[in-house]
Amino acid sequence: MNMSYPGIGKYFSGRDHTTALHAYEKVNKELKENERLREEVEFLREKLYLA
């Protein structure tokens, strides 16, 4: 699903688009620094795509 930041913010309880942007940036940074998180996200992606 492709959504804009304003669309994502609205989807999550009418939040502002900057909340969605901040969350994206925070997770993206953490994925670069945290190998265990990368592995867990990859595991979940594999589960979702195979389901």
C-alpha cells in the first residue's frame, strides 16, 4: 500500500503528517544501526509475503 505522509497521519487517529514522517525517519535510522531489528523486520516481511 502506498500512502502519502498526510494519508498515513490521518489513518492513525488523525495525526499530523509530521508525526508519520518522524516515525519513518526514526525507524529508518534504527534499522541502519540495529542488526537485530533488521533481522526481525526481514522475518516479518517474509511471513507477510508468504501468507
